[in-house]
Amino acid sequence: MDEKKFSVHIEMDVSLTQQDIDDIMVTALEGGINYWCGSAKVVEEKRCSEWGHEQIARGGALILHDAESSDKWELNLEKFLTGVKLWLQNNEDRYGAVASDGTLDPGEVDAEMADLIVQYALFGKPVFG
């Protein structure tokens, strides 16, 4: 006899610091997205830091250029946070980066996970990989 399964819906708030976002962006830019993203350029009108990986958490933006075509996409904080939300809703947190208290440990977000966050942010779903 098949065992019955019951679904329970939960909601939780997840808190990210600027440093958490910076760390995830470093991971994405230095290995996570490199197989589909040929380059990342700071949107100069929105530049808010010297380093590219620090733009998102401070309200700036990056233009990510496709490695094989002329396609490009803009990543900003709103999109990034949506990407984290979709990443979590789709059970992609494979290493327990989010603790039960809602804090996020970016040390548990590897290149593959950072890539997924950026893809969810830009496309609403994984497109590459």
C-alpha cells in the first residue's frame, strides 16, 4: 500500500547583508556564470563602488553579456533579491545556506548555486547549464 503524503506550505523571511550579496556576486562573477556570461560591465550612471561585485548590494547595476551572442541583461538589487527568492522557492539551497533563523551563510553558496541565483534573477528560471 502506498503511503499518503501531505504537503504543508511555509513562509519565512531571509535576511541578507551587503556582504552576503557581495560574496555571492564574487562567486558568480569569478566562476559561477563564466560559462555563459562573457563579460560583466558596471552601469556607469549607477556606479556606487569601485569593484563590480559590490555594485548590486549598493543599488548599482551590472550588464551581463552573453558569451556566444550579442544578448545582454541588466542585473540590479531588485532582480538579485527576486533571484534569491526563486532559488529558495525551487529548493535549490542544496547546502543549507539559509539557517532556521533566516540568516544566509554565503560560504554555503558555491559557484553552481551563485549561478542559479543569477539565472533566476535574470530569467526567472535556469536557462544555461
